[in-house]
Amino acid sequence: MAKNSVYLVEIGPGEFKKFTNWPACQDFVKGKPYRYAGGRDEAEARQKISGAGRGGAKKSGKSFSGTKDRKPADKPKNNVYLVELAPGNYEKFTRWSDCQAFLKKQKRPFAGGVTEAEAIEKIERTREMQIKYRDSDGKTGKGTKAVGDRPTTGICSDAGTHGNPGPCEYQVCDLKGKRLDYQHLGRHTNNYAELAGIEAMIKVAVKLGETELWTDSKIAMGWIKSGKLGPTVKEPELIMVFIRSIQALLKQHPNLELKKWHTKQWGEIPADFGRKG
């Protein structure tokens, strides 16, 4: 088989860039959507690009036949990766590994593109499919119940601890992260602090006229609903004091709704202290 002595890259209709060695041609086309081919002369290379060369499009190995035989590596390379934090608000990455690490902590719609505009267009086109897949935990068949979009109304609470038990605190915030209440509680367990925060959040909600109350503590919500603790719970007497108080407050204000914040789908709750590693 005759060795290629010329390589042409079609950079526009009827316009070609010429190379006399494959490495130089390969560097030029990498990551670009160009058609290209090699041949014994320019005429043969042009025929291969147009698909008219004898056997041109079927050759393998080191032959070059244009987009039909193009390997995935020859597709345009993503230069930017965007993660949608909220409509019109994106976290930008220039490396996939950094974007991937971010997505492990926050499952959100994302896409890569040669340009930011391309990445945004991909997010818009695939958002619903990504959310549906995410909410089913990426499994086929029966998945978890869809939780909808990230909430925009209500207030939230969260606890922060240094050790469990250890020095702890809570804060109540609006959904933009503005602090509405805070207290350092001394040395207690994380569950103690979570319940203290929920109790404080209810009082803030009554004062401000809010009705939606968000917490990311599934355990605390379960205790408030059942009024029962497991046998291994630390500080059970103190925790039961909070549970009874919260139950009474919710009964006094039936318009209030205590709701679960879905961290996996929406990211960290706005009242989070940001200490998770």
C-alpha cells in the first residue's frame, strides 16, 4: 500500500490546509470538527474527503477518511463545564475532574461544551431528563419519589457541632442564606442542636408570618412525628423536652409545615454551617 505523502484538512467549502506529515495534521485537527484525509497526492486526499476516492472511506489503520471514520477523540473537545445552581446561575469549571468532584456533593443539571453558550444550551435541552434520572438515583425501574425544584419560599434551620457530643450551635436562615436567629448551645449532641434549631425556627416563622419550615434532619422529623426515641439515643430526656415543645408549637399553629430539605437534589440547606468535608 502506497504511503501517504500529503494530508489535507477541509477548513471551509473548497478550502484546504495542507500538511506533509501526519503528526502536524493530527495536532491541527485534534478537538476540531474538521474533515480530513491523507493521500499519495492532493487529488487523492481531496477525493477521500469528498467520499469519491476508491475505498477511501473504508480504509482503516492509518488511513484518513473524514468524519465517517472519525474516532471519538476527534470530536470537538469541551473547554468549559457548567453546573446549574439556579435558573440563570451557573458554577463554571474548566476541567471535568473538578466539575465531577463538585457534582458528587451536589447533584444538579450540568453540561460541557466548547463554549459556555453551548453548555447552557445542552443544560436547557437535557434538564428534565437529568432531574428525572437523578431523582430515581440513576437506577431503572422504581426510583425515589421526585422532589421537584429547589424551594424558594420559607425559612430553614441547621445545626453545627465540633464532635458529637461537643460544642454545638444552630442557626435559622431564609432561603438566600440570610441569618435570622443564632445561638451557641454549649456541649451537646448534634440531634440536640438540630431540635433546638427547629424549635427556634418555628418561633421565628410565627413572628415573620412564614409557613414553610425546612430541615435536612430526617431523624429529627421522625422523632417529632412519632414522639418516640430509640434505645441508644444520647441525651434522651433533654431531646424529649424539645420534641414535646415542637409538637405543641405545631399544634398551636396548624398553618405551619415542617418539610424535609433534600440535600442530594438541592444542595446544602441554606442554614448549613459549611463544615462538611
